[in-house]
Amino acid sequence: MTVESTAARSKPRRSSGKRTTTSGARKRSQSAARPELVQLLTPEGERVEHPDYSLDLTPDELRGLYRDMVLTRRFDAEATALQRQGELGLWASLLGQEAAQIGSGRALRDDDYVFPTYREHGVAWCRGVDPTNLLGMFRGVNNGGWDPNSNNFHLYTIVIGSQALHATGYAMGVAKDGADSAVIAYFGDGASSQGDVAEAFTFSAVYNAPVVFFCQNNQWAISEPTEKQSRVPIYQRAAGFGFPGVRVDGNDVLAVLAVTRAALERARAGEGPTLVEAFTYRMGAHTTSDDPTRYRKDAEREEWEAKDPILRLRTYLEKEGLVDAEWLAGLDQESDAMALRVREAIRTMPDPDTMAIFENVYADGHALVDEERAQFAEYLASFADEEGR
């Protein structure tokens, strides 16, 4: 298997004078759209080696990756169920993307900083963010629920692509401070079309910022397929900005760990940004307000189910004798306990102070905000008056 680096370029060929046929162009286009992936674990659970990305993990580390993915998937399933029961206003599922998130999340050091989107529940788990804190925003009772500086994990970003610029600016600051930590920005294939992402690529390359751009290409930007986002594989876009890109099997947690770790080490060494495209699949809906059956075929999902990241690692662990029935049963019990804790936490989560919306709008206060606060307080009081009559 070959490494895909955007630094490599083919030599120009002379025209033969013959007109290119449509079928020939289509074949070349299909070939370009399906480059080889960096892979260390096949869909059948077979361990393979890669000349540029080696990985040597202990049995405990391998079991840890499996545990991370299982618990993250269970939490995600519980959150989806809670939304269906009216406990959350919305939920963005990560089903199918566990390997991309856990592999990259476990490649990080404690002093690295993460800028997520709104779907990085697995990365949040790796950073030690309590799963229940992720639910507050989706329930509408807070703006995030955790201190970003406690875990070096920024609050979720709803605006598509903007976090790439935030990460780049932060990384430039890290470099100026002389620190040897790195920054990672997560975004999806749809966000790769945003101007903010292109600007982030430009600034990070010019200023040699220690940042890794991690694109989870889950094939669908809501209802738009990847081919509507780019004429070339997404990782190849890095070439135009002057830094390397690599495509990794996003359902292979070992490969994602190895590739992300290498990209982060490159950033820390002062060698600038890297674009990692994790080629994966969104098994569920974009969010709980979406119906994927309206724009994609069942056969496509079935094809990707055979590449399930959790089943893949479990198959390997069982073949190698690294897990047994007792260990797996214990993990199931831990998973059930976590799901119960999440359910109880969300149902007992207090509502915010009704007037808190007016706080922290301006540092020193503002006459118009004061006026609006008074009007809203009067409006709320009118309900109390009606009840007392």
C-alpha cells in the first residue's frame, strides 16, 4: 500500500493529438476518486503493515481502543433515543465514525488543543469530557456545559467550517509562545467547501502553523454526496496550499491513530500543517431531523456495515486471543451502567435561569439590553398575574 502525499506530483505528459474519449475520462476520474487508503487493519480483521506508518500497541492499549469505541457508540445510541423521547431538541449521531474519532483522539497529548464541530462525541470522550455535559446544549439548557481550558477541548461549533480558522489562529499563537504542542481541527466533507476552511489552509501554510486539519469524510454533507464538494479526493486539496495531505481508512482505528500521531508529531516539530482525510461513513442520519432514506440507497449502507469499525477490531482481538467472553460481558455491563447514568442525568438536568440570556452580552452592560431585560421580566410577570386571578 502506498502513502498518499500531496507533495508528490506527476510529470506533465505531451498530448498525443488524439481526442480524449468520454469513457477514458470517466475511468481516469473513477481511478482518481478511489485512491488507496492507509490501512493497518482490514475489514476482515486482518492486521497488515504499512511502510510509512508503523504501530506497536500493547494488549491493554488495543483493548482500550475497543472499549472507547463501544462506550462511545452506546452513549450515542442513548442520546438518539433520548431525542426521540423528547428529552433533547436535536442530536447529531456519530454512528459509523467511532474509529475516526477514537483513533485521532487517542493520538493527542494532554497539552494539544482540539477544535471540534458538533459531532465529535468520541473525541470528547478521549479528552475526558463527561458525556452528560455534551447533552446540555442539545437540551437547550446551556451553551456547552464544560470549560474548554480544563480539557483543551473547545466548545462544539455549529457554524460550518469556522473552527478551522479558530484552530489556525490558536496554532499560530502556540508557535509564537514557543510551545511544542499541536492543534487539531475537525470538520466534515461538506465543510471542506467553506471559505473559512480555505482561508485556514492559506494562513496555516504561510505561517507554518502547528495544526492538523482532520476531515471526517463520511460521504454525505446532509443530502449532498462528496462528489458535489470536490472534483478530486479531499486530501489532495492540501497540495494547492503547499502542505501534505493523506487519506486514511477512517474505519480502521489503528491506521487513524498512526496517521494522526505522525501528523501531530510533524506539527510539533515545526514542519507545519497536515490535512488528514479519514474516509469513513455516516451510518445514521445527519441529525435526528434528517431522513437519509430520501437520498441514499440501503445497499450503500449495507456495503459500509461490512466495514464496521467496532466489529473489525473485535474480530482481530478475538483472533489474537486478547479478549474473552468474561471481558466482553464486563464491557457490556459497563456500557449499560453508563447509559443509565446518562439517562438519569438528562432527566434531572436543571433548567437555566430565565433571565440569564441577558448576562454577558456586553462586558460593561448596555442601556438597550437593560431595557430589553426589564420588558422581558414584565412579560414573564404577566403570566404570574393571570394565574393569581
